[in-house]
Amino acid sequence: MAKPTSYFPELKRDWWLKHSYFKKYMAREATVLPLVFFVACLLAGLYSLLQGMESWQGWLQFMQHPMVIALNALAFIASLFHAWTFFQLFPRVMPLRVAGRTLPPNLMVLGQWLGVVAVMVLATWIFLRGL
Amino acid sequence: MTIKQISIQRYLPEQGSAPYWQEFDVPFDDSTSILDALNYVKEELDGSLSYRWSCRMAICGSCGVMVNNTPKLGCNSFLREYQGPVKIAPLAHFPVEKDLIIDMTLFLDHLAAVQPYLINDSGEGSDTFKQTPAQMEKYKQFSGCINCGLCYSACPQFGLNPEFLGPAALTLAHRYNLDSRDQGKKQRMPQMNREEGVWSCTFVGFCSEVCPKNVDPAAAVNQGKVESAKDMLIGIFKS
Amino acid sequence: MQERHIDIVIVGGGGAGLRAAIAAAESARKENREQRIVMLSKVYPMRSHTVAAEGGAAAVTSAEDSLQAHFDDTVAGGDWLAEQGVVDYFIRHAHQELVQMERWGCPWSRKSDGSVQVRRFGGMKTARTWFAADKTGFHMLHTLFQTSLKYPEIERLDEYFVLDIAVADGTVAGVMVLEIATGELTLLRAKSVILATGGAGRLFRFNTNAGIVTGDGMAMAFRHGVALRDMEFVQYHPTGLPGSGVLITEACRGEGGILVNKNGYRYLQDYGLGPETPLGQPQNKYMELGPRDKLSQAFWQEQQAGRTGKFGDSDVVYLDLRHLGKEYLHERLPFICELANVFINVDPVKEPIPIRPAVHYTMGGIETDAHCETRIKGLYAAGECASVGLHGANRLGSNSLSELLVFGRLAGEQASQRVPTVPFTNSRDLKEQAQAQKTRITQLYDAEGEESWVELKRELVLSMETGCGIYREAKGMQATLEKIHELQARYRNIRLQDKSRAYNTELMQCLELGYSLDIAEATCLGALERKESRGAHKRLDDGLQQRDDANYLKHSQVFFNAEGPARLCWQEVDTHLSAPAERAYGDAGKGVKQ
């Protein structure tokens, strides 16, 4: 007798809707969308700066639109969310060893957040000095 | 003892039927595992129910099933953990042979593909290699895999492309690469560098979540990416 | 029926089977000889029960230790029923085998200088047990399995069930196998066949064993006239979890765990194992580090005296590990912590673990000579299924993992050396034997009987537990033997619910039950006829409570009888290196040569 046929359930396109873990994963991956918008805004700003005053003013006005502010705020939150997931994963991918012992993951996560705070403080300082 | 209804996905190829769900009433208490429930069904209600099991102590890796869409070992998951319905299906992403029995061939082929054994050309010796506890610590966690296959059922990338070597095989490769006694990394890297090697992983991370032995395959695979990147960079500079 | 020619067929993919396969492959490579090896198993190799061994593997390692000491411990531990020439071979080869495992990658636990660490084990004079945390069997099995992947000449047939050995003129001719995935039968003709099918702990209701440990190989050899030897010696492990029987390793006590009764009293001092050793200072061969038979027997006595506690329906005593501390427990005994947490919701760091004895190991098995060959030429046996004569009346913990390496290798080499010296057995009879198996399976499918394997099995394991437990008496054993005969008769009237061919796990259960019934008969008969107390065989009958060397310093041999009840003979024991002496532990063992 030949081997009876086996049944192979195919993964459908909506596979990620079947489990809450996969939804969270997709949320993490989806953070790229508002970030793309933010980068596009940034590039458009640079371009309009080259085009002259009028163009630049136009860009500034566009950036003040509530929708645009909301989307950029979303991008900011998304980037923080992504950083949070990334920081969690980092100690597992690059475990650091000091004197033969693996550094506690929590310590590494904390270190990364301290880095974020440092960057923000630096950026704020530069920004405020410019004013 | 209270009674709980469980649903089991049946598939009987010789009767030519498509998979279907069947309900069974199972008595349970605090100590009743999913495996106990399956054994109860087989012994008391329906002798034709087929599934794999052996050690019933979470070390042989036989009894993996999906419980409510999450891969679990039947022996160390308990009915008490489920308030609502309990739906038991064969492990996802594998061909189903009968009821809860899946075809493990591909899994075993992937394991064998990474040369999961110590490669060291010093030959037979009458003494052990030296390995300090700190050296062992580097790979110890990754040597705990029981080959149950739960991580493959948790991995959508394997589900989408069965050619992906997958969490367990890549973890095993990494385990040997990290072993201070091993000299076989060079032979294993070409497998890991492939598209179907470490680079198919998108760090969903569910594999580590479901691993019953806390092996953390996601960590191993992604450490493997770092190694693979280094290996490929070195390759570019060498050529 | 399909037919294939293979040089060596290995039945069983656990530690012994894998070690044999690798040894056979190496052996042919050394001689530049091509050799076809098939290793088949009813499960995937890494599911084999070797995987569940926890504590470790023994070999003389440290400078203070000596081969003589390991020899003496093993012979005394087996109450002088071990074959001493075999023990001598074993202790001389164990170390090299453990070294070989290390060189294949086994992650043995280490000392800070990078050398291998050893731990204490029951009945051993010195710490000589190599371990990989408390998952030694798991790491050994996976190391062997993974190493076997290096040898393309080892063909694996995973999930193939052996129905019978083919024998012609007292020589092995192959095996008849059933592919579980399809139900198809094949005759594998072979020059050498190695049985590495494990023990038969599932004959008993309460046991530490995996569901697959049903003694299939033993029964097959038995039915072909090979004696089952010393089957009455069934090891109760003193520490199994109540309810499930899940094993809690002896290493817990090796690391310093203590056993107390419901009053918190370390009762072992009342059973010739004292005086009490201070907490945290375990001493070899004292108290908790006595041998398994004595500890299980002490539990029974405490139970009779009403000093055991209750956990669910089970009478229990308590294994206290708390003084070892969280960090040490998680390093040395992580699996035990996990098992206690998952299965009985007890955290060993904070609470004592309730435990009770459970059937663990079959000391007896398929009789072989010192080279693992049975009385059928070309048929070898190794590991728990075999009775090569290492363990005598009681096995010491951590001798069996070393055993499956030492004798797995020996069996593999012997089987390989036989291959170039003999032709394939050519007998017309083979086709008939194969056909007989086909008929047997067809009849099982077609049978319209009334009995179900479930009920028969339940009655068997209960009866074995009642009649052939830790303590035994003639009346109980006689009743069990009669029960077995009744069950054998009822087995002929069995009926399958599942009539499908593919993955018919019910068919497997029925076949396994058939095997179990035969082995149960041998076990019970041996127990009934051994009218003395020795090692794990403890009798309550008047006048039989002591060892009786004058009459029973002998192996029991049980022979199959297709026409009626099995019959029993006695065989001399090899005691040429160490004359039987008193077996004593604790202070009583001081000065006694052992």
C-alpha cells in the first residue's frame, strides 16, 4: 500500500490575525509606515529649502497642518515603540559578557534607554541654543 | 472530577475525509494534562484517535500539538489552564499524516543539513578536552533542544517557506559553533549564510515564546545573523 | 512482501542502539569494508527512553578512586548475583566510553579548571558519576543521535515496529518489520541483529518509564527460545513523583538532599544505613546514599508503620533539598525544579518534594554471553533489554548509562565482525516466517473478539504491582501468575477498534501488550521460584526473608513454552573474583570488604 496522502494546510494571507502574538509582531513591523512619512517630510523640507523662500514657506505651512502634526507625532511614538521592542531583543542577540558572566538583560535595556535620553537632551540643547 | 469538553481535529486519510472537528467529554482535575485527556479519549471513547507520546515528562519531545492555536507539549500543558474551549490540532506548518500526527521528515532533514555534531580533527583520544564552565555557559542554553518542533509551528517564516532551515536546526548549528571544542564553523556557515538559512528569520520571536525548554532559538538564530554577516564581510575582503 | 538484504539490523534507537550503530560503522571503516547498517525504532531515536535518565554515568575517574572499588561496589550492590567477569570488563571500559562521549560533544558538567566534574551516587564508595546537570540521559542521547548523522552508512528507519526476529537453524536471519506510517510489512534479512529495545517498566502501574518501555525485544527473543534471565529483579526507584511517577533523580541525594517521613525524621537510620549524616554533608554509602533497593524497602516499612504522609491518593515521604539553596539547585538540578513545579506545583527551593518509590529498571533481560551474543547465533542484545550480567539483583544508579555505552559498543563491534565471516542465511522457512507475521496482523485486524487492550493492560499492571511489588509473598505472586495466564487467554480474544493501516497506534498497543504479557509471566515465575530475599527481590514469607546462597546463588532462566506455562531453570553465577559476603551499608558496612 502506498503512503496515504497527507494533508498540508497552507498558510493564508491573514495568518497574522490568528494569534495575538503575531498581531503584536505586525504592529512592530508596521512602525515603518509613519516613519516613512516622517522621512518623506524631512526630504521634502530639504528639497524646498533648495527651491527658495516661497517653497520653504509652503513646506512650513504644510508641516503645521494638524493631520501632518498628528502623523509625525505617531511616527515619534512608533519610533519609541520600535526602540522599546528592539532594546528588549538586543541583549539576546548581542549578549555582553563581563568576567565570564552574561550581563543581566535588564541592565542592557536600561543602558540603551539612557542612550536615548542622552541623545534627546543633546538635541534639545542644540535646538535651544540655536534659538 | 468535573467534565470538560475538548475538540480534537481529526484527519483520517484512508476514509478520504477532509479534516474535521470532533468533540469529547473528558473528566479532569488539577493534574490532568492535555496528554492525559488524549489518552482518556483513546482508551475510553475512541480507540482510533492517533497521536504521538512517550515520556510524559517533557523531555522526549513527542507530544507537540496546537492548543487553541498555540504550539504546546501535551504532557506539560494542563486542562486547568483553559477556562474556555480547548481546541487541539496537529502542529502547524507540517504535513498532517493522521489526526494529530505530523510528518517530521523535513524537520529532521533540516537538522541533519547543519552538520549538528562536534567537528574536531584531533581524532580519537584517551582524554577529554578541557572546557571551563564559562566556555560551556556560552552554548549550554542552546544545547537544551528536545526536537519537539514547537518552534517550527510558531514560525510563520517556516510556514510560508518550508525550505527555511528553521529555529531548531539553526540553534543547533549555533550551539556547535559556540562550543570551544568545535572546529566546524567554517563548514556550517555556508548553510547558515543561505537565504533559507538565518536570513529568512524576521525575528518574530514566537519560537522562543513557545519553547518548552527555554532554549531561546530566536536569540540563537539572530546571533547567527551576526556571525553570518561577519563571515560574509570577511569573505568579501578575502576575495 | 518486500524483502531487503542488510548486513546489520539494530532494533532500537536509544543509547545502546545508537552506540552500537556507530561502533559497527567505525569497525567496518577501520577494515575498509562496506557495510549496510539499518537502525530501526518504533519512535524517532531522540524519543527513546534514554532521554529521561537524569543523574549520570559512572566510571572510575578521580585519583582516589580505583577500578577495584567500582568492581566491589557493583558486585556488592548486586548482592553477588552479577557475572564478575562481565563487571570486570565493564569497569575497565566505562571511563574510555565517557571520554569518547565528551569528544563527541556531550556537555558534561565541569570543574573550574575545565576538567570533568563527578558527583556522588547511591551505593558507590566514591564520587565517580559523570553528569550533565540533571539531564545526563538527554544530553547523551542527543549527542549520540547527532553524532550518528556523520555516518551515511547508518540507514535509519524511524517509526518501524518490529514484529518478530527471523531465525533459521539457531542462527538469526533478519527481522520482520511493520512501517507504522503505512502498515506495510518488510522482511529485512540480516547477518547480525542487535536488540537494543530497553526495559519493561510499563509492566507495572506505577513507574518512572516512558510509554514505549514495554519490553518488545525481550519478548521476541524469549519466543525464539532465548532465556530471560533474572527477570524477578525489578528496581523500584525510591523517588518518583506521586500521581504520575515522574522520576526525581538520585542525584538530588548525591548533592545532599535528605529523606524524611511525615514527622520530619530521617528514617533511613533505622534501616541499617545510619548513623545520620549531618545536613549538607552527604557521605557515600550512608543514609540517603544507600542503594535503591534498600531505600525503597525502607519506604514500604515506614508505610506499614503509618509514618508516611499523604499527597492526593498517594502515601509519600519527603525529599528535602531546601538547604542546598536556590542558586545551587538551579545549577545542578534545574530539571528537577522544573518537574516538581510543573507536575505537583512544589518549588523544591521552598518546600520538600513529596515522593514515593516507582518501578524504574529491569535488571534482568535477554540472556547473553559476555560478548553480548545470545544463544541464537548472530543475535545480540545490549542495554536494559539484555542480561549480560552486570547488575545482578540490584543495579547501582549511574551504572546503566555507562552500560549502554560499553556494551552497545561491544555489541556493535561483535555484530560487525560477524558480517564478513558468514553468508546470508538461506532458508525457505524464512518466507513462511514472514508470511506467519502477515497472517498474525491480518487476524488481529479481522478478529471479532470482545476484549479490549485497555482493560487487559489495566488488569495486568495492577496485578503486577500487587503481586510483584517491593515486598512479595507466595500467595500474591501465585495470584498474579494465574491472572497473567488468564489475561494471556483473553488476549487471544482481543478486538481492534481502529481498522486503518496508517499510524494504527491501537495496533501497536495491542502488539506491545502481547509482548508485555509474556515478559510478565517470566518476571512473576522467576519471583515465585526464587525462595529467598536478595537485592530488589524481597520476600515476606517465613524463612525466605534472608539471602540463601546455598540454594539460590544462581541466575534464574525462564524459557518460553508455546504450548503452556513458561518453565524455569537455574544457572551458576560467575563469582571467581569476589566470594559472596555480607552486604552492608552505613556504619555496618565499615570494615566489610566492599
